[in-house]
Amino acid sequence: MKKIWIASAAAAAIMMTGCGGGSSSSDDTQDAHEDALPAGLTFMMFDNETSEQYSFDTEHEEVKDMNVDGENYDMTGKNGKLVVWTHQEMEEQKVVMLNDVDYNILNDGNVTYENIHYLGHFHDDGFAAHSADEFDPAVETNATILGQKLAALNSLSEHLLEQEEIREELEEALANVNATGDLCNFIVLGEHEEHDDEGDEEEEHEEHGTPHIALTTDGYVYIFEEHEEDGTHELEQDGVHFLLDGVTNCTETKSDILQIEENGVAIFSAETQKMYLVDKHEDEESTTYGTDFHVHSTVEISEVMPAGFTPTSVAVIGEGEHDHEH
């Protein structure tokens, strides 16, 4: 089974605390370790206040200014929202910069070239982005190429529609557990995986359930697992919900949850300018997961990005391997 993990921001050289604690700092007495995130990933960060846009390559530990004059992905003076998804037909991850942070497919309709700044992906030799105009049927004269580009936009629309269905389910689940805050952001573990064998995917989900990680507006993280019984589909809370330190006013446009390993995610908060690495250890002697999901460690954005840069949207694209020891 080939898996592609989506992540969020940090560098391989950041010092991280062990599972017993929270934020990392020079005053911590807990054991620290490096190489907290997998190689082979490219982090993308964007600040809607300044339009600054940077990437970070974990393989080479390299930060790049993405606002390069003349390039399709130059966001100087523009606003936007990063979205990453897997185009299953092409078996490839793609990243798009929507030109409206409040874009909602249910209200605004399927994505067209008028809704994006650029759509791109990464090759071995770097980032390749297509401008919105290239998806305009009036501009692209090659029918085959136009069909491929429209298929990519349709794939994005399908992804966004699926996200809205999940959002509705999670809002109901949070109401059922009397959550004190509303749904801010969420992720379904494995939603960006590629599966060569659908049977393997179904067997894994039946065994473990499908973890849904929800972040509320008041900073709490809830974990729900997907269960089906007698033809009824529902989400049941798994473990105990917990608070992200410092997060008091979460908004969807200033937060992201991205998968970094099989049982782990990175939760980005623009409010605190931190990444909260949340995971659930695998119990090798059991057929089920080990401990509950918890904050494993935190990462300061300032430790990996240029001074003064405070992103509002973070995404990661690429394949990564992670041998994480707790």
C-alpha cells in the first residue's frame, strides 16, 4: 500500500520534547530529540496579511521565498487559501491557492479557473504551478490538455464537497458530546492516502475505525471514530478531548490540520504561531491503537521561518517516511 501523508510546518532541526510534556524550550528538563518530521516533504506557508509565501523542503532543510516575480505562484499583493488534495485519477497530490479565503463550494458552486490563483504540484526539480488563466477554456486550445486541466478542477470540487459532508457529521458529533465550542477545523486520517488495494483499505478501517480529528473554536481537540452497525453510520468519541495551550479563538481561515504520519497530525494555529504535533502510539502487542491521541510536542513557527513572518495558512505536499520514537 502506497501512502502519501499531508503535513504542516517545521524543520528537521527543531528540538522537540518527549511525549510527557508540551511545548519545547531551552528551559525544558525533558529529553529532546531532533528529526521530528519526515524527510521528503515540502511545507508551504502563506500570510494573508502581508501576502508573503514561503516553502520549506525537509529533505534539504531549505527555505524559499515563493513570491518570485514572473512565476505563476507569485502571490505578491494577493490574498488566498492553500488547499492540498490527492487527484486520484492521476494518482498525484496537487496544491491549489484559492483566491477567496471564505470560498464555500456549497454556496459558490464548483471550482472554476476564476476561483483560483494557481494550481501546482512538485517534481524532483522543484515546484511547477499553472496560473488560473491556463484553465480558461477560452485560452487553452488543445482539447486534450484542457480536458486534463478541467478534470483536476473537478477532482478538487469533489474533495471540497466530501469535506462539507464530513463537516456536517462532525458538527452533529460535537453537539452529541456537548462540546463547549463550535467546529473550527478537522481532518480524517488517511484521506490523502493512495490505496492500491481497496480491500486493504476497507479491512483496516473496519478493524480500527476511521479517526476524525476535530478542533473547536475554543481550542479543544476531539477524536471521533467512524462506526457502522446494522447499516447505520455514526461517529463515536474516542478517548478524552484535550486543550491546545494558548488557543482560545480558533477560526477556520487561520488554522490547519495536516497529517504527518499514520497516527499523527500537525495542528497549526495562527493565533499562537505554533504547530501542535498530535499522535497516538501504536501498540505492537495489540490489534488496536495504543494510548489516546495527545499533544506529543509543539513547534514554534519562528524557529523555521524568516523573522517576522506569521503565516495564516499552512499546507504540505509530498511523500514522507517517519521513524518516530516516543
